[in-house]
Amino acid sequence: MINRGDGAEPGDGKAAQPAHGDVELLARRLAKDTDISEDEARELIKLIGPDWTSLVREARFLKGRH
């Protein structure tokens, strides 16, 4: 069994969290593509994980509430 070091185990339903540098790149892209702040994007990544489809859906929902 591979230990990813993030507390998640294969098949446990927890999303693997990306490395810090990856979070920054993902946050920048999400903010640019959905017109939310990078801080909001980082918070979504922290809550949801790195799944792009889910991040975009939630970012659009968040943007619609502002």
C-alpha cells in the first residue's frame, strides 16, 4: 500500500491534497478562469481537493452569490 503522506488511503473517499506549489498553480488558474480571488480559489482547493470539474462548478456557484 502506498502512503501518500496526506492522511488519505486508497479507497477511503478522501481526496489527495496537492503539493503547495501545485495548489498555487491550480488556484491561479481557477481564479483566472472563473473570476474569483486566488484566496477563494485556495479555500475551495482546501475543501474540495484538486478535482478540476468540482472546483469550477463550486467557483461558479460562489461567483454567482457575490
